[in-house]
Amino acid sequence: MTARRWTVIPATYLVAIVAIGITVVPLLFVVVDGFRTNGDINNSPAGWPHPWVAGNYTSILSSAPFWEFLGNSALIAVVATAVILALGSMAALALSQYEFKGREFFYTVFVSGILFPIGVGALPLYLLLQRLGLLDNQFGVAIPEAAFGLPLTMLILRPFLRAIPSELQDAAMVDGASRFRYFAQILIPLAKPALITVGLLAFVTSWNQYLLPLLVLQTSSHFTLPLGTYTFQTQYSQNDAGIMAFTAMAMLPALAVFVFAQRYIVAGAAGAVKG
């Protein structure tokens, strides 16, 4: 092993440790402080629970608003993810395996949506949802989230689907399969890694979305977890330990999904890059 490699490897590990510390340590503080009392936090903000108090978490788990927020977030995330997977896979198929005039132009238009932030279109989106009667409605959040998630979906799915030989479709047609049957029974199973990647990213992004729910939802019973967390912090601003516990419970579902599914995300992204 060369001398340069002996210096590069420790430096790489050092950078990784620093990055982990920057991202993980604040999350651990949030979780641990949820097991403390307000007095302990005021006396020692960076201290360790002594004793450990589980009452903050049990009171949140026994409260109806938390489960309402959780259910709303789950509904919106599932609907947005389903729309993204359905429309994104069909559009990616058309823009990857079919030759037609203007194909690259349409793909460029799709992908350029990544550069369009939600904040820029907040007012037009609000007026459009108002005309459609979707204000203060969970679907008024899920559908725009799906629209803003489609550009990244196209960016991941199209290279992956382009790597699938077009001769496979010709062979399926010769065997009597329709285009839809080819799409549903052949292409979708082959694109499973990329679809899982897209679905997980869409779900986590929707779960953590704050601006769109804030723009659309008005009734507290329709709030998502990020909005519910802000509402809880505003209502119980003096209850630091309770706020920490609520925040930890709010981020736990998305964090768990991401941790358990990260190998699928890596596999799907690697397949898209190779494509």
C-alpha cells in the first residue's frame, strides 16, 4: 500500500465520522431530550436523562391529534407516491422506448421541473386549488406533491428503462402481448429496483413536506405531522421535553422507512446511472 493511500484512507474515515456527527448527533439529542423533564433540560441542556422519563412519549402516543396528523401524512404520502409511480413509469416508458419527433424536448421539459421551486408557484397553485375546490383537502396536497415529484422520477426512471432492450417488446408483441400487458407484466418487474427507489424518495419527500400543507390545509384535523409539530410547539412553547418527544415521534416513521430501504435506493440509483 502506497504512502498516499495510507493518508487518504484515514482522511476519508475522518470526513465520514464528522458528517455522521453533524447529522446524527442532533437527532439523538432530540430523541434523548424527550426522555427528560423540563427542569433537567433547563438546568443542563446537553445533559443525559436522570432519571429516564417515558411520560412525554406515552402522553403523545395516547393523544388523538397525533394519530390524526399521522393518518393525514400517511394518506397524502401514499396517494402522492402512487400517482408518481403510475404516471412517472408510463411517461418514462414513452420517452425511453418509443421514437417520435420532439421526444428529447419533452424529456427536457419534464426534467427542468426540478429547477422550479414550490415557493415560486405558491400563489398560482393556491388560486388553482381554490377554483378546483381542493383547499383544506388532503388531495389538494397530494396531487401537487406528485406533480413536483415527477421530474426527479423521470430523471431516475428514463435511463433505467432505456437500458432495457427494445427487442424485448418486439418479442412480446410477436407472442401476442398488448402494449399494456408488456408494460405491466414485463417492463414493471424489470424496473422494480428503480421503481422502489422512486417510490421511497417520493414517500419520504411527501412525508417531510411542510410548505404545501401549510399553503393548502386550514383545519387542524387535516394537518400533517410537520404542521402538527409546529402547532404543538406553538401551543406548548414552554414544554421543551414534550416538544422534543413530539418531534422525535414525527420524524421516526420517515427515518425508519429510509433506513430499512436504503439498500433499494442505492441499487435503483446505481442501475439508473448505468443505464
